[in-house]
Amino acid sequence: MRKYLLLLLLPLNVVGQKSSFLPFKKYPFPTELTTSATGARIAWAMDEEGCRNVYVAEGPAFSPRKLTDFSKDDGQEISSLSITADGQWVVFVRGGDHGANWGDDQPVNPAFSTEPSKVQVVSIPFAGGKVKFISEGDEPALAPDGKSVAFIKSGQVWSSPLDTAAAAGPGATAATGPATPKNLFTTRGNVSSLQWSPDGHRLLFVANRMDHSIIGIYTVGAPVLQWMAPSFSRDESPQWSPDGGRIVFIRRPGRGGAPDSLLVNKPSAWSIYTVDTASGKAVLLWKSPKTLRGSFPSTDGEANLHWAAGNSIVFLSYQDGWPHLYSLDAAGATPALLTSGNPVLLTSGNFMCEHIRLTADRRHLLFSANAGETPDDIDRRHVVLVSVNKPDMQVLTPGTGLEWTPAATGDGKTIAFLSATPQRPPLPAVMNLEDKAVRLLCADKIPADFPQDKLVTPRMVMLKTPDGFIVHGDLFVPTGGAARKPAIVYVHGGPPRQMLLGWHYSDYYSNAYAANQYLASLGFVVLAVNYRLGIGYGYDFHKPAHAGPAGASEYQDIKAAGKWLRLQPFVDSSRIGIYGGSYGGYLTALALARDSKLFSAGVDFHGVHDWLGQSSLIEEFKDKYEKAPDYEQALKTAWLSSPVSAIDTWRSPVLIIQGDDDRNVRFNQSVDLVNRLEKNGVPYETLMIVDDTHHWMNFANSVTVYAAAADFFVRKFMQGH
């Protein structure tokens, strides 16, 4: 057995590769694009080599201006970015890991500070000025008059005026004025989904009480709370009507009941209700069809519920097999409306809708979709506009680029969005709605040494699995070099994700895209596989039978990708590797354990290795007399779906990478695997990153881990060839 401890060998093995990979990672990455409800003001966050700051611009010129000046690679993300309706203040949350499965509101400290930064609500004037750290907290909701902000702190609701705040935190100039946050009210459970009424006198919220959740209203100055149609259900996603007289919300069954089968997909019922805020009377407006496709949607934003103009209720449903937008009349329910066939389908076709927002006048929906003029657009994103009450959708940004997270300015004249191509990394952009002219912002932020000229254009390939699924992949083929090249299968995480024919809208997958391009520049063929369980290809692909711990049916897609590569004349069939993170790390480990003859080396980023240790299967039925009818079979299936169950056939060398503040996959998953590999004499290497999370919040760490992965494949597949 040969074992490397990369934590010890880091200066020798990684530093040399780090310098050559670094230019591929030196791109600005914009997120959190938002607009003000009036005027033409926009804001976005930008990550520049780990320094995350807020930028703003104002029409008609839309000249970018850096608003904050955080100058350290300290791992503190910016989220919940918003602008007050009057455009005077920019508010955001600094800190945390909001892509985590747990602990997303807890401090992140990959820079090893002796005083870790707290997760804080922050404000700054749009015109520029001092950064003000208002309070520890999260999920800010701006009052309509722009004078105050409500937020969540320790599961309860607090509020603060915006013109005075606590002293500034690390990295900012001290602010003036006393700390003024106050607790608005206290209730049982954890509170979320804050939303002010149009007049700013009442605050809508959801109180999550574990097996049920209820919707409440806090009225400024009132001594008691109101509860809206409380029940034994989970009520969520409340939205005000434009006049503030009613709300619309989602109702799902509360948790409980007799245990059902664990190995069979079952419909997840949900309904849409309206309720009069004065009387508390609730009206059932629509209920989902009792089908798998009618289940509560699990794509971006879930139901994406909105109360739009003209008394239209708009929402997203998978009921026709694709996550599409529908419209209902909020005037009242009729027996006919309670069936699935009566909502107006606003979008139709074989594509999905995500990143959905209402325009300020509530008459249109903006969203990104994998729709367009060519078949390849199913593996892209473009900006789409549709009315809230009729199916008149328009793809506003056709072509071979990628565009996402659109938002209209308050004056209705401009759409802002994020834009990329296969070569150019993402940048903010604005489109004039009158002439459809598009202008990029911050193009000067792309470093001069960023290797755009070395980036290949991935092409879409399709392969068929033994059980009949059509699987898409993005193929990166380097130019020149040997006629038969080593190849790498890249496996995304999630699993509800889709890799694209260009830069991705997620910072995590922008890392992977940069790494795939870097591997191609080194002479590797790379195939990024969009395996079943992913989004973008319809419900049946997204929710297949016997997947994950229920049978790992999606592994067939990964094996099919490896076999497809083995048959290509430009691939050396003896040098096929695999790598991926999170769920992709799980499938990477499963491939190495089951099929070492096909996949001769791999890199496993924070993967799941034992479903019984990661899932709630055991804990959910612990100390319960009544168990699911197939409980024992489910335990066995979960074990057999785990990489550790096939450890005896694992022969290929592997590099295991994980941060020990991972809040998505338990760190013990890698500790356990290392011990098993050691016992079985499987060659492995390890790279443990101290105090970073699943998402590599520290820029230097993201460079280190992907450089190490590339170095591993170079050593395994290129040295000596």
C-alpha cells in the first residue's frame, strides 16, 4: 500500500500546481443582484479573489461604483442584498454559509481569526458612506418607507432604524450612533418569512413549530399577535395582496401519520389558500393533483408564490412534467378551480423556470430558463419575460451565452441580469427594454492574466443508459497533444443541479467549471455528466425511482459516461478518472468502489460514503415501535447503495478532500472512509482544510483544493506517459 498525507506534503505537491491553476480562478464572481422598487437603482455583490463587496449603479448611465471596502479573504459571504424602496439604503447580511444544510447562520472562520466575525445585518447609504453593522441577525426585511429593517435573531424578530446603528465591525470605518435594535415580539418556534404589509404597519411571518407551522401578523404598537387560519398543517410562503387586505399562502400536511414505504416515491400534496386578514377566514383556492408530478416543487424557490396585478396568483408547479408557471384568479375558488386543469399555464415547452421575480408593477414575471432557439439551449440559461395572466413569454437574451437572475428596475425601463459565455466569466449586465440593447458592467474587473484565450467551448453530448435514460453531458476537448488523451468524468453535487455549456450561476460550480477548463488546458478530456436526479430535464429525470439511498439508480449514468469515454477514439481507455464534490463525491466514491477497472483514479470532495450515517433513516425510527413496512429492506438498500459496502472491490487510488467545518456532509463521512481504505490497503491521499465549510468560503482554500485535484490526476495519468 502507498499512502500520501497531503496535509504534510502540501508545500511539495501543491504549491507548484497552485501557481499554474491560479489564473483560471482569478475571475470576479457577481451574486445577489437586486433592484429598488422605484427609480433605476441596482446593486450586486462581487467576490474578487475572496474579497466580497457590494457594488451599485444607477440608470440611465449605470456606471458601476464599489460601495463597500472589505479587503480581506476572510470567508465572509454577502447575502440577502436589498435596496430600500426609495433607493436610499443598501442592506445585506455579512457572514454565515447560506448554502449549508445546518448552521447556515453560524459564524464561518476559515481565516482563523481569534475573534470570528458574527453573522450580521449591515446597512450603507446608496450614495456612499460608512458601513453600519446593525446587529447580529439574518433574513432582513425592509420597511416600505425605507426607514427601518426587521430581521431574525436567535429565531425571533428584531427591528432597527436604518439611520442609526451599532459600531462598525472589523474591516470597516466606525459608524456613529448608538445601537438601537429591539425585539419586536417573542413567540414559540423559529420565525421566518418576514414581509411588511404595503402600508408598513404590519409584519407577516411564519412560526415553525416542528410538526406544524402557522402564519402570524404583528401589528406595530399592538399588544397581541394575529394568527391566520391556524391548523394542524405546515403553512408557509405567505404573500400580501397589493392592498394588504388578504394574504395568499401554501398549506402542506403536518408531519406525522402512519409510516409509509421508504423505497417508493409518493406524491407530496399541497394547496393554495387565501385568507382575509380582518376576519381570518381562509378560502381554498387550488389544490395539487394527486400525482407524483403534482407534488410540491423542489426546484429554486419551490412554489414561487406571488400575488400579482389584476388579482392574479402566480405559482410554479411540475404538474405537466416541467417546472412551469401558472396563474389563478384570486377572486375566489369554485369547484372547477380546485382541479389541476384550470390554472392558466403561462409557460409551456420542455424547459424549466427558475430565479423567478415579479416586476415592480406586478404585471410581469422575469425568470431564467433553459429555453431558446436551438436544442443546445436546454443546457444554458436565458432571461425570459411573461405576463402574469396570459402565456406570452419572450426569450429576451437568445444566443450562445448564458444569462440568469434577472430583475427589472423600479421604473420599468431596464432589466438587470448576470451574463457569461463559455470563455468570459460572469458579469452584471443591463438591457434597455425599449431597444433591447445590452451593456456589460465591470468588464474591467476581469484580470489581465485571466486566460480567456485558453478556455475551450464545451459541447453537448448525449448518451443512453442501459435502462433507457437519455443523459446529457458537457464535453471539454483540449486541442493538440497526443491523439489519445486521458479523460476525467466530473460529477456535480446537489443532486438537483445542472451543469451548463459555459460558466455556472453558482459560485461552487464556477469553481468546478474553472477546474474543468484547467484540466482541459493540461491535456485532459473532461466530461461533466448531468445525471438523473438533476434539474433541467423534467420531473421524471429529476425524481427517478430507486435513487440515492433507495438504490443508487443514478449511478448507471455515471458508469455510462465512463464507458462512453472509453469508446471515443481521442481517449486513452486505460486512463479514465473521476472527480466530484458532495453528492458528486458520493458518486465518485461509488464508481471507484464498484468499478475500479473502469475508473482508475479519483478525487472525492466531501462525499457521502455511508447513507446510514448521513441520512435520518436510523434516527427517524429510533425508539419507535411502529416502523415503515419496508424499513429493514430500506436499511439494507441504503447500505448497498453506499460506497463503503463495496470497499472490498475498491482498487483505484483516491484523493479525499474535506473541510472540517462542513455543514452539508458530516466530516466523519471522510474520517470513516479513510479508516476503511487504510484497513483494506487501498492507496489514498488526504487533504483536510481546517475551519472551512462545504463551499470553500476562503478563496485561497478553493485554489488549493482544485490545484491539488489537478496535481493528483497529472501524477496518476501523465507522468511517465
